[in-house]
Amino acid sequence: MNSGSQTALGQRLRTLWLAKAVATMLGIGAFLMVYFVLLRHPVFPVTTMPLTAIDRWIAFEPQALPLYLSLWFYVSIAPALLKDDRELLSYGLATLAMSVAGFVIFLFWPTAVPKAAVDWSLHPSVSFLKAIDLAANACPSMHVAFALFTALWLQRLLGEMRLPLPLHAISWLWCAGIVY
């Protein structure tokens, strides 16, 4: 990484750092509050989504749980790299719009995944997740939506700072892991 890229990265991380940190925490907190209310109190009948060929092809892998949970750190990177308040507002409005779109779908068309033919006692690391995040609000997957949204923003931001291509690849691989 050249000195110009390091300077740009450092400057972006320092700019509005407190506002970006607070906005990110409040945004994630508000999202989770609404998500769990809709999850626990569906207004309309829940539709069980059919398994697709992709669902059958990609097996459940409990070792992927850390990647799944890493979304909450991954989505914090893009706002940390925003350069000014205008960009922060734009990012915030885009995340709000994406969240509202997902919530409207969850409200009017709540969905669930079919019960998995998995002996959960063999996967205790996943039991806490199953206890809090029911197999509902499955479509659209907000995990996938936010992972892709973050990867696209990071692609742009890393490019603007002329950061090395391996960082772009790491971001996309991380996104793919979360999507998996």
C-alpha cells in the first residue's frame, strides 16, 4: 500500500469517526429491534419457502457459523470508510430503504425455511442461534442483502482510495462466505 493510500485510509477512518460509530451501532440496533418484532409476531400466515436445487446442493455446515455472524463486523467497515457527512447520509438512507423494503415484505409476506433434517444436538454451536433467530423471515435474506450491499460499497470505497486489489478480493470472499 503506497503512502497516498495509507493517508486516504487514515483520513477516512478519523473523519466523523464518532458519528459513524454511533450511527452504525444505532442502525444495527434499530434494525434488530424491528426484525425481531416482525419475527416473533407475524401479522399474516407464514409461508414455508420451497427448497431449491441450490438449497439441496449446498449442505449445512456448522463451521460456517463464524462467517455468518461476522456480518455485523463486515457491515461496519463501509461506514467507517465514508469520507464526509453527505456520503454518510447517502449510505444511511440507502440502508434504511433496504431495511424498510425487507420489513414490508416480512410484514405482509412472512416466510420460513422448511425444517431441516439435521440432528441439532450434534451442532451445539448453532443451538443458540436457532433459539433467537427462528427459521423465519427467510425471504428476502437480509443477511445476503447487507453482505452484497457492503461488498459493493467497499468495492467503490477501496477503489477511490486506490487500495491494493487483494483487499478487494478479501472483501468479496468475505461477502461470499457470509452469503454461504
